[in-house]
Amino acid sequence: MSKLFISTTNCGKAHEADIFGMSISNPFTITVSGDGALKLWKNRLLDGQQPKEHVLSKFVHKTGVHHVDAFHSMERGGIEVFLVACVSFSGQLFVYSIDLESGAFQELDLLTKSEKQKSYWCVRFFKSDDLNVSHKLVATDVKGNTIVWNLKTFKEKEEADGQHAEEKDIHLVLKGEIPSPEPNFATCVDVSSKGLIVTGFQDGSVSVSQLETLRPIYVFEGFGIKGTEESSNTVRDVKFSPLGELLAVANDSGSYGCVTLYETEYGERIGNLTVPTHSSQANIANFTHDGWVFGISFNSTGEFLATCGYDGKIRVWDVKQKERVSTLNISAGDIEIEEDIVPKDEFGDSLKIPPVMGVTFINKGVRGGVGSDTNEGISCICLDRSVRWFREAGGV
């Protein structure tokens, strides 16, 4: 079985520094960079339109920005809410409301004074489809704690006739904090549709907790090559499947990258995503990429998982069979506009095959162009400061 993807458009020199984070929403592909900028790239481009001609940009912080997530919802009363949260290298958490008609950014002051004192690292929205369950904003801090807020989009007001009505009002209400069992850098976080929170840590461990009670329910220990000075098992990314039944964990194993799958009901490990390797360590661990895995993403049905890594590859996997069904080899030659190619990094090392720093599936109908309404897509960010978009081959 194969699931092939073809390039549709790309954008070299999308930022003035390395791109560290991305998120896909219906209106925009969103990126953040070491240049301090937050950029929203319009998804519905017509054939021939260039991404740089249809992008919204906001300077966030001089230290640079590394994690980003978006919240897009049609709330009660037909009011559309579009929020973007990101974290700077200074540890500050920023939340913006974007007017989709004008493209105007409004920075929201949502945190209390004590909450602003924390140094944050990664951030994730949870959009609830249950009217009895609040939307959430989740962030980790550098001490390993996971902080959860209820995200409110309305407040009640009393009208002149004594009746009560609701008006748009974005605010956060602190729900609580999941403390790290011990001081341990929390590198990534995700929230499932089944009401679970997962936090990955630098030491390779993964903690899963209940969203409503914030009670930890199980911990996975890191898997990696042991007994070598070069050993590293840092968790790079964690993702729940759309139905919340599976959890994928990407972690280092020495200089290689691994992805392990768990079922979420009992926390049992059900397998690894593995490609053949010529390494003498092949009998010790199962490798997903010949280099660290920086990002993972389930498609909308949970049937497929995309992974990306330092080896300059994106791989797409059949989750049930745990088999690779596609490989995208990223090359500097992919960039269509020659002057936008970045051939070397700041250290003089070649970017002919640029490491892929993040990957996200794109749902059908989100992107513009031929075939986008009937085929899924993939977007990625690379160390050559590029953003690239692909769609599944076949169909019209």
C-alpha cells in the first residue's frame, strides 16, 4: 500500500531566522521563528498565487518564538473566534485574537500577575464540542508543571429589560496545575478528545493525566539506547489520535529518532514505527528516522501518522499495520524561487538536505488549488527557513 504526496507550493526564506513551530487552522498555516515573528499564511490560494503575497505578520518578541497553536471556533450567536497562542524564548505566553475580515491582531491580556511570573515553554488549545465542557488552554513551564485554564469566549450581561444575554469576551479561568513528579523540563504537550492530557519530558518520560480532575493516571518511561555517553531519550513530540484511542510519542534514541504507539485506555505500549537501519545498534532499538524526530501528526481519521526528522525526510505510516506507506525526501532544490534558497546555516553547514522541524496533516478542503477539496495534504517547516505544502496524489 502507498500514500503518495506531491508538492503544491513552497516558500523559501519564509522567516529571517530558523522556524521552530507551526500549526494548521482552516484559514491559515501558522509559523513562528527565531526572528520573533508570528506569520499567518493564507490557505485558500488560487493557482499561481504566491504565499508571501498573502501572509499576515506580527512581531511578538525580540528573543524569538518557538511554539504556537491556534483556536478557531464558531461560538453561540454565530460569533467566530480565532485565537493564536505562542511562547517566546523569554518564557512569555502571548495570546492574540485575529479579526478574519480585516486581518488585525489584538494582543489579549489574559494572565494574572502571578501567572505572568512563570516561564512557559509549549502551549496547546483544546476545543470542546460539548457545551457542558469548557474549551481549554494548556501550557507547560520550564519546571515541568502543566498549567490548565478554562477558555471562556462569552460573559453574561444584564440588559435594560432585566433579561440576561451573552456578549463576546475572551478570558481565562485557571483550572489548576499538574505538578511534575520531580524537576524535569517539559518539552511537549497534547490534549485528547477523550479528556486526557499528555506531557513529554526531557528525560524521556511521559505523563498522562485526566483533563477534568488533573489527576495523573500513568507514566511511561523513556525507551532509548542506554549505557553510552551520547545517549539521549528526550521526548520531542506527543500526539493523541483524533478519537483519543492512541498516543504517539516521538523521542530520541542516541542520534536516532523513535516513535512509539500506546493505547490510552490502559496505557499499554502496542508497537514502534520502524524502518531498516544499517546501524550496529539495530538490535537495541527500533528507529523511525535516521536522526531525531522533531514532529508527528495524525490525519483526520487517525489511520495515518506523519513523522519528520533531522534526516530531511517526512514519512507517512499506516497506523494499524505500523508500516511506512510514503517517504518525502526534502531537498533545497524543491524551492522554486532560486534567490529564496538558503544553502547553508549560520555555522556554514550545508542545507542541501534540510532537517524537517515540524509536520502537520492538512484536512481535505482546507487548502486551495486543484485536488485540495478531495485530497488530504501535508505541510512542513524546515531548517532552511522554508514552509512547504503537499497534497495527496490522485483524484481531482
